[in-house]
Amino acid sequence: MKSIFFSMFLVLSLLYCFAHLSNAAIPCGTVDMKAAACISFATGKDAKPSTACCSGLQQLAQSVKSVDDKKAICRCLKAGVKNFAGVQDKLLSQIPNACKIKVGFPVSTNTNCET
């Protein structure tokens, strides 16, 4: 009887873990890699976002499956931008339109990712 209970508990625990792993938010390493090509535009070095910038951000946008994914990407981008001197808010805000990506909120270093 104990072994049946233990086996059921183990199976349910594994199912719970796998369900949460499959719903895990997008990791910052992925976000950073996809958005890295946008830094040249965001710092004013390039006149427009590169094809690689737009492609990476479009891939990120397509990977969003939930509000939590969107929040995670926002948090990662905000944290990543802090590592680069000279990033300009006015240029960041132009990237979604230039890349034809709908994000549903203003893009800024001041964006509240939790709302």
C-alpha cells in the first residue's frame, strides 16, 4: 500500500514539475542574444535597426505564449540595457514600429514590466 502511494506521489510530482518547466518564462540569455543586434541603433550608432535586430525581436515576439513571457522579456531587456552606455529612450521607443512589431505597451527604460 505504501509503495502504491509513494509511486502515485512520485508520478504526480514529476507531472507537476514538467508542467511548470514547459510554462517557464523565456530566459534572459535568449532575450539578450535575440536583442543584441539592436544596441547599435539604440545608442545612435546606426540610423535604423538592422535586419538582425528586427529578426531577433520578431523571433522573441513569436515565442511569447503568456503574459508572464512578455513580463520576463521586458525585465530582461530592461536589465540588459543597463549594461550599455548611451542607450537612448527615444531610440528604444522607435524599434517596435521600425521592426513592425506590436508590443502593446510603450518601450522605454522606464516601462513597468509588471503591469
